[in-house]
Amino acid sequence: MYTKEYDYPIEAAKQGITGSVTLEFDLNAKGEPVNIRVIEASPEGYFEQAGINALEQWRYKVNLDDTGNVIEGTGIQVQFGWNLGSGQ
């Protein structure tokens, strides 16, 4: 699996807002996340797009069945969190 660091949304950082987003997605035969859906965002309106942008960069190792379909490649969930930490 290849993951990439994800950005803190500028507006949220300026306002000192922390939060999280849970995404659900499927994998294609290349291991790319597709059909990305927001399941939960807290607070709403700040972190959804940043989470989607990050997940679009990730790549997974997939196993294919005899017909070329991804085995266990649907309904996968991941949660991203943003926290400014102490001192910021």
C-alpha cells in the first residue's frame, strides 16, 4: 500500500478547527480508490475534500479473481484526522 501525507485545510487551520472525516470507497484493478463517498465528517464542511484528495493519491495492493475483479475491494473505510497539536 502506498500512502501520502495529507494537507490541513487552510481555512480550518486559520480558525484552529480540528476534526475528522470517514470515507468509504472501492478499489479498481490497479489498486486505485474509486467511488469515494463521505460517510461522516466532524465538523461538516472543512475536511471532506482534503480527505478525498489524499485518498485519491493512495494505492493498494489488490488480489484479482479469475475474471479480473478485485477480491474484497468494495466498501472499504478509512478515517483521516486533523489535529493542530499543542503549541500551534
